[in-house]
Amino acid sequence: MKATYLEIRGFRSYGTAAQRLDLSAPLAVVHADNSQGKTSLAEAVEFLFTGATTRRLLLGGSPSEFQDALRNAHLAATSPVYVELGLDDGTGPVRVLRRELTCDYRGATDCTSTLTVDGTHIRSVTEAGLPLSDPPLAAPVLLEHTLRYAVSAKPGDRSDYFKAVLEVADLDVVRSEINGLISEREAMPRDRLLLLLRDAAAVTTFATAVDPLRRSSDPTVVDAALRRACHAAAPPPIPADADEPLPEAATRLRQALHRRQELMLPIQDIASPAPPDPVGVGAGAGAGAGGVDDDGARNEPADQLLAAVRQYEDRLLAVDTAVAQVLPLLQAALQIQRVIGIDEQHPAECPLCLTPDALTAARVASIRAQVADQQQLSAAGARMQEQLRGLVAQAQAVAGSVARAVPAAARWPAEARTARAAASVRLGAVDGQLQSVLVGVDELAELAGKARHAEHRGQQALSALVSEAGRLHALPAEHLDVAATELRELTTVSASARLLHTENASRAETLVAVVRPQLEAGSDTAAWASVAELADHPAEVAAALREHTQRTAATARLKQAAKQIDAAVQAVLDQRLMRMGDEVSRWWALLRPDELTAFEAIVRRGTGRKYLDVTAALAPQAAVAGVVRNALAVLSNSQLNALGLSAFLARCQLLSTPLIVLDDPVPGSDREHRSTFASDVVEALLDGGQQVLVATHDSELARHLHTSHQHLGVDEFKASLVDPRIGTQVLRTGDDFERLMLDAKSQMYSPLEANRRAAGNSLRIAAERLAKHVTVAGRRRDGDGTAAVADYDNKNLKDLRTLASQYAVRPNEPGQWQMLARTLNDADHDTLDPPLPAELKQCHAALADLKRKHLQNDALLMRP
């Protein structure tokens, strides 16, 4: 992968005129004085790669201080801001990688941009084949504020930096995920039954009995252990009953618990089962049972009653009442043989009234139809009776559930209530806490009375309706109204009881939680209630133990895996840190050879999960092992800079970065090492096949770079900022073509002849320079390795246009050269008028177009 050009428009110090650096050589040097746009150029590449700048992240301060920091302050808001890079991977045409700013930094909000390759949107430059490291130094761009980041960053940030470079960060992610899963599993709430079992195991009375459950979840073992636990607190009256069923043992334990605690405070009397929803209660009692319709609507008892009655009465209206009363006689008549065989020609006498010829075939058919209708009515009546009986059973079940929801404390006499309220306070309850619970108990008892009354009246009305439905009579409205009213009352009372029970049960549970410790201590019944509840659910206890054993084993395996991953991560990290250290040492030795103080290694501190140390060796003399110290503590500023550069270059090598951008890599205070950088370090980069762009304010460094690598070709540029409104301008300094074009552009629109003549002369010289390069490049492609621009010294445009036309890349190119010669030669004669602005503009555009097309054909076009 090779960069063929870099183009910047509107970014920081760059203006509306796009500045293009054509990159034909492996090394490009941009020389600029301070504040001329050199750093803006490097940051433009950083922005192209990452869509952001490290300046905002690493220089400190508030993010809001960087508002509108990327767009040139003098540009209109609608003027485009972009950075573009030509990429040549050797497999086809040059691709165009472009990032355009869509919104600058706004307060704490990040900037936004679009990234494209040949106009197609991509999410990251990695999709274009350019590698990235992890933030904050993701791009292969070294700036002054990032030079020492790898060395002087906080320990945790430094560790993250090197782990990202060494590609071991993913192992940390895996390790963190496993540790997080372990913590999550260990923090999971334990099953309630297991918590009760833990309470029981902590009490001496039950510890021995339940100890086998630490090792086994077998249902038989669970049953035996819980039975022994019950016997430990409440032994069977006869030793031979030691094998009594677990439910009986649990019942005796609970009775013994109640007897002991009743003397102090019978807390079991304030507990009761919650009443169920009346819809669905008694569902097995018959077709009248309640429930939920197919559409999800509630089907309450009163609604069931009215719906059933409507169906029954609809059927009843379809049959004449008088016919219904003689139904048995009609059915008997239809069974007589002579009636069965009757036809229209032979009518018969009626077997009931003996009327001659009364039964015709038509009359018999009518009777049969009436009987059929009446038989359907009989079925409807039977269904009606079944539904009514079901509603009776349902009403009884609802009233019974409300009655069972009333705690036994409702029957406490007044003196017992007073004494037990005082006892609750002695056991730790707040004064009035038990009284509040008892108020709820009394309200539940009142609701139970209302439920019994409604159930009694409703049952009477329903029983009357059952009798009428059996006789296939219409149902009396007075009974129907009473039944529906009482069923609705019963439903309302039950719902109120459910709500009240929930509220009062919460108050009761709070009270029990407060008094239980002292109550159990005073009655010597610690964990008795827990054991009783466990004994009520042996199968669930066995399942909970089995699940806990499996979960514990899985967690143990995860912990073992985490230990193995820790060891593996440390081994991989050590190996890769050694590789990284060797790479840093290589660059350090090239940059600062023969120094007694030198980089030593990058080592993990402890597990290396959080901290990595960069060390240096302090040798007393050459070839003697040095004393190892932390590099940050003992290296000078110059040495830390060199170490930062070495670490950056090592990272680029490990990531196989094809393009490296260095902004003042050797500070002005470290001039003695610029020659080693210019010759040895850059040579090693170029030998490794990497393309290097160095931006520097140091003219000596620029000269060293040119001198050391001119045999490979060096693209040299000068950046200058004359007018902030125009922006930084970048000119190639290896040939003066772009400078001449810029000079001409600044004067070719002038009304003064002298200025237009100067512009014409600049364009003529630029045309001659371009024609020489086109000719030399063509000869070199033809195999003439000795061709040089100097071969055409003293040649003018008239001669050069013919030579350049031999290497035309488009059919109209000879004509363009001829037009340039004819127009621009006039600018060289005082006796002729200089070209007009329109002619100069045409020549300027033609020259720019010629150079662009030839560069596409030969990237080495402007090589000296």
C-alpha cells in the first residue's frame, strides 16, 4: 500500500484552496516555520484516520474549550472541510480515501464526519486496508503532545496502550467476562429453602441431623434428614415411631413450636392463607365454574348466571308451554304402531281422545317437530340445572376461602389482646404494631361475615332456580335478581378481602421479623419454624440442593478456568512484551547509539492486569550490565523523547503500518541526534518498505533528510501561512512548478500589463519545467536511465513542446502544448501586448491539467 497524494481543504490552518502534496517518493519532507501549518498537516492525517484529534483528549482542559477547533476560523460555515489520500495497492487504479467534516466539536459533543473510498461510505480506514491501533493513539501519526505518551501516561493507560499494540487486550476481555460471570453467579440470591436450611444448620439442635445434606441431594437422604431434624426438637412419644412419615413429624414439630411460643406470643395466630381470585374458584364444580373468556375478559359468577339464563330462556320461548306440558303423552303416542305407519290416504283416530280420523300424516309430522323442539328444551333445562349447581358450589368455595383468610387472632378475647400487645413490645415490636395488625384481622373477619351472608342468600335463590329449571318452567325474576346481586356482592367482598389480606400480611410479616429472634430465644425454638417449613417441601428441598450443587460445581470450574486464563495471559503478555521490548531497543539503538543509559524492557507489574513498567539500564561503562530503574524516574527529557519515538516506531512495525507521519520527531533541544534519526532511523523505515512523511521546522533536519536519501528520491515541500484568510499553502520545493503557478495566479487577473506580463512569464517557465519533466519521465520509461532534467537546459518552450508531445497521454495534448507556446511566448516580448486574463486563465488550467494527467500515468513525474 502506497500513498500517492495528500490533499487538505479547510482543516485548521488550511483554506478554501485545496492543498495537494503529490507523493512519488518513499520519503516526503514538509519544512515550515512554527505556526505555518506544519502540525495542522499532521493532525489532518490523524483526522483522516480516526475522525478526531488527540489534541482534545490529551492536552487537558475541558472538551468545550475545543469547540469549532477543526474548521478554519475564517471559512464560511458552508465551505467543505476534508482530507483526502490517494492509495495505490498495486492491483488497480488509485483509490481515493476521503473524510469530510460534517459537524465540528460542539461543547462536550464529539465532531462528526463521513468517510468514503471512491465515494462509497465505510466505517473505518481498516476497511481500506490501513491498520489502526486502539485509542487514544490509533493513527500512525506522531505529534509533539503524543511523543512521550507511551512512557509518561498513567500506569493504567500505559498498560492499555501496550496491550492494544501487542493484541492481548482481547484476552483481558475474556478474563473480565469470566470474572464478571463468577461474581454474578456468586451474587445470585440463594433459594429460600436453602436459606432456611442454612438457618437450621447453624442451630446445635439440628446441625447433626441436616449435616448429610451438605453432601447429598438424594430425595431419600433429604426425607430422612428432615425427619431426624423434626425428631431432634419434638421426639416421637414412642421410640418405635422414629420412622413415622415426614408430614406427621412436621405436624408434631409445629404443634410443639406453637405450645412453646404461645406462652409468650402466638405469632402463628396472625397468619392465614390468602383468598384466591373468585374467578376460577371451584373450577371443578361443574359447567358453571368461573374463569376467563377466550378473549381474555373476566367471567365472574354473576355474569355466568345471566349468560346461562339468557340461553335457557331463548330455548324456552321457542317451544309452546302447553306443548311442553303434554310432552310425555305426545312421545307415547308417537310410539303406537298405527301412528308410525300413517299416511295421507289413511288418517287414524287419536289414541288419546279417540277422535276419528284426527291424526293425519301432516298432523303427526307437526307433533314430531314439537317433540323434537321440546327435547332440545329438556337438554337446555338439564344444562341450566348443572350450571346453577356449579354456581352454588362456587359461592360456597369463595365464602369458605374468605373465612379461611381470617387469622385465628380474630378470636382472641380483649384481655388476651392487651396482654399480647404488651408482650410484643417486650420482644422488640413498636408500641401499637400488633394492634395495627389486629385491626386488619378484625376487618377481615367482618368481610368473612358479609361473604357468608351473601353466600347464604345467593344459595337459597340459586336452589329455587334449580327447581324451576327442572320443571322446564321460566325462571322467576325475583330469584334471579337476588342470585345475581348476591353473587356480585360475594365477588366484591372476596376482592376486598384479597387486597386487605395482602396489606395486613405485610404488616404481620414485619412484626414477626422483629419479634422472632427474641421469641425463639425465649422459647428455645430457634429455627424450628424453618425446619417445619422444610419438612413440608422435601421434594423442593432436594431439587434446590441438586441445583445448588450443580451451580457450585460450575462456578468452581469457571474459577479454575479463570486461573488458567490468568496464567496463559501472563505467559502470552511476557512473550509479546519481550518482542515489543526488542523492537523498542532496536529503534533506541539506532537513535541513540553507544549511550551508557539505555532502554531496558517493558515488564508487567504483578499480574500485568493493570500495570506495566518501562525500565532503563544505567551502566557505569560500556559492555557492563547496568542498574535497572524505572525509565520515567531516571531518564532525561531528551532520553524520554527518544524512548517515546522508539515506542511509537515499534508500534508501527508491529502493526505493519504502510504510512508513518512524524511531526518534529526530534525536538530542537536534541540536535545532536537529528543526524542519527535522519540517516539511520529513516533508512531503517524505508528499508522496511514503509512510506514516511516528516514535518519539521528544523531546516537542518530537512537538509539531512534530503542529503541522506536523495538517491531514493525525496518529495520536498514548503508550508507557509502568509494570510490566515487564504490559509496555509504548500509548495513543492524540489521543482518550482507549483510556486510558479501560484505566482502567476496571484497576478494574471490584474488590469496592469506589467503584472500580466509577469504572470505570463511565470506560466511560460512553469510550462518549460513541466515539459522537461514529461520528456525525462518518458525517456526513463523507455529504458534510458541516464535521462535528467539538466539535459534540456537552455531549451525554450518552442523546442520543449515538440519533445513533450512525443509522450502525450491524450489526443488533444499536442494542441495544448502548441496553445501554451503561442500564448505565453507573447509574454516574453516587450513590443507585444501581454496575454489577456482569460488567456492566462486558460493556460493556467491547461498546465494544471497536463500535470495531473501525467502524474496519473507516472507517479515519478516530478522526480529530479
